[in-house]
Amino acid sequence: MIFKKELMKLYKPAFSIVVIIVQLILSLTDYFKLQQWKKLNPELDSIIHLIATYKTFFLFILIIGISEILTKPSLLKNVVRVLLVCLVLGYNLSFLLPIEDFKSGVYNTAWFFSIAAVLLITTQIVFAFKGGSSRA
């Protein structure tokens, strides 16, 4: 099976790559902070079950970013770019807002849009194999 050129064409990927790298750096800093906390509090580490969402949030941003890279320049591409920036800023600056569980809301929004992005990417692949042109 050979992919068509249209499927693998990247449309101005620099913006999404920068957003993905920024989120990777922020996720790595969260990881190292958690490891430092575990070293300082080994007795609490065995008692408390911490939910580390930074790993899956990075994957969500990666999926949405790949979808944005594969989308032709259009209004949808601009909306996805704004969404990416809002998700990254909202997740990492949620401590500034006095809204309880705001970070969880941003996480759930990223989860929803990453599922939608997977469906868009799958649609593009199906259209490429059928020989048709996808709208995305």
C-alpha cells in the first residue's frame, strides 16, 4: 500500500511544532517536579495515589497538532491553532484562575478534541486510499 502525496503533505507545520515542543518542555518540568517530590516524601508516595495528567495531556496536544499540520489552510486550521494555544495556556496557567477544577475541564476538552482529530485523520486516510479528495 502506497500513500498518496496529498495525504502526507504538511501545511506550514512550524506553528504546531512549536506548540508541541512547548507542551513537551512543560510536561517534562512537571515530571521532574513530581520525581523530586517523590524523593523528598517517600513515605507519602506509597500512601497517596497521584494522578499525573501531564503525560496524556501532551499526547492529546500532539494528536491535535498533527491534525493541524495535515489540514489545508482554511478557517478550520485557524480555529485549531487558537484551540491549541488556549489548551496549552489554560492547562499550564490554571492556577491563576479562581475556578475549581478548571484544569480538569481543560484536560477533558483536550481529550474530546483529540478524539475528533483522530477521526479527521482517519477520514483523510480513508479518502486517500479510496482515491477521493478529503475536505479537511
